[in-house]
Amino acid sequence: MKRIFKTITVLFAFSLLIISCTKSDDAQSTNSYSPDAAPYFKAEMNGTTFTAVSFTAYMHHFDDHSKDFLEISAVGGNGVDSGTFSFKLTDFRAGTYNTNLQTEISYQPSVSLVEKYLGKNPQNSQSRTGQVQLITVDLNNMTVSGLFNFVGYWNGLTPMSNLFVNNGKFQNIPIVEFVQPDPFSALLNNVEFNEVNAPSITSNSNVVNHPGATFTEIVVANSNGAILSLGIDKTFITGTETIPTSTLVVTSLNVAGGTISANAGTVTITDHTAHHIKGTFTLTFPNTPTDYVFTNGQFDIDF
């Protein structure tokens, strides 16, 4: 009986030792994101290992902090055929971000290709295809560390098998911080327009009743369903145009009652190139009983 008791005691003690070691290992794993640790970015892709040779995180701040986002880019080491991971997260606080819903994520097999694997299911655009977990965002040392996994869907014309990315890890990726103005803002009847997405840009757009002319068209929608469109003639580089007499600016506002054009206002352009447009505007769109009046309008958009 004593021998049995001794055996049980030894086994129990050995079990406690195993549990203690396991907890210690877990704690060490959790605390492995040390600010002094060497930076890296790696992942398993369909059974092969990707290790980046260069990586950077870009923290974008806007006047309206609801538009802040974090980008992470990591490039492999095979020259022209280097693969590139790209993340875009809706925030830069520590936490878990679902791919496709809160995170745009992709893997481009080669810089010579336009096509890539997207973390977005073409059959179900609202489904979660993976996640990115920001474990530490160290604003003192300006580094970010975390984990990720996702299923990539090829966006090229030739069908390709899905890419399964697992055990993705990045540690102490350096952060470059950008503070920039909102690309678009305005008051509509003295209330923030509150655009729901970044403005969309169509370069070299054709506008009805303006044959032969091409425009840079800015389209932005707010949370109430109003859609504002500003068409700026490509030849209008700088200056101020008066609405509605201008032939260089075309305006429209789509609201519940239909589409209307502005009958008063001005549009000032301070920069208009092949890939950038900047300016300000005030516009009045006639409506009964209350006109739609835009004031303090400004845009500063790269495209």
C-alpha cells in the first residue's frame, strides 16, 4: 500500500512539473515580443515558408480619426519574382481584425504580375477568410508585432487553387507615421457630410453635354445615401470657376428625389495633375422646401 501511495505521489509531482513547465513556456511565448528582439516577417504558404527581407508598417492619421488605418508591407528575397504581402487594417490598436471585413490582405507572387491572391471570397464577399492579430503596437519604439492567417483567392483570369497562409508572424516591424488631411470634407446644411468611404476618382471621364472634353470626376457618398459628384475638366489646372456658368466644372447631387445640378457656388482648384487633385468648393443645389447647401468643402486626393 505504501509503495502504491509513493508511486501516486511521484506521478502527481511529475504532473505538476509538466504543468509548471507548460505554463512557463506559454508565458515565455507571450512575452517573446520584446522591443529588443530582432524584427522579422514570415509565414507558411501551402506548406512552404515565406521569409521577408524587407518590411515596413505605415500608420496613417487623418483629421477625422475614424479614417485612420495601418498598412503593413513585406517583400520576399527572390528579386523580380519576390512575393509581397500587403495588409490594410481599419485601426492600429492591439486586437484582432477579421480579414475581408476589417482588414484588406493580399499576397502578390511577383512584382511583374498585376494579379494577386486576395483575402476576399468572390462567392461570399461578407465572409471571414482569416484574421490579423496585432499583439503589440509599441508607439515608444514605433514597432508593431502580431500574427496572421488567411485563405487567398486568385483574382486573375486563369483559375488558380486557393492559397492557404498559416502561422504568419511578424515582430517589431518598424512603423512610419503619416499625418495627413482628410481627402474630402464638407458641411451639408451646416452638418458634417460624413462620407462613408474614401472618395472614388475616375480620371479621363466623359461627361454628358461636354463632347470631346475629359474630366477628373470625384464621387463621394454619405451615410444618408446622398451622392455628390464633381467633374473637373482636365484642362482646369488652377483657378476659380463660378457655378452654374462654368463649362469646366460639372456638378450633381443624387438624393432620394433624384439627381440635381448646382445652381450657385464656386469651385477653386489649386493643383490638378495626372494623379492628384486639390481644391475647395461651396455649392447650392435647389430643392423644395430647403436647398442643399455645401460649405467648407475641400478635397486633396491622390489617384
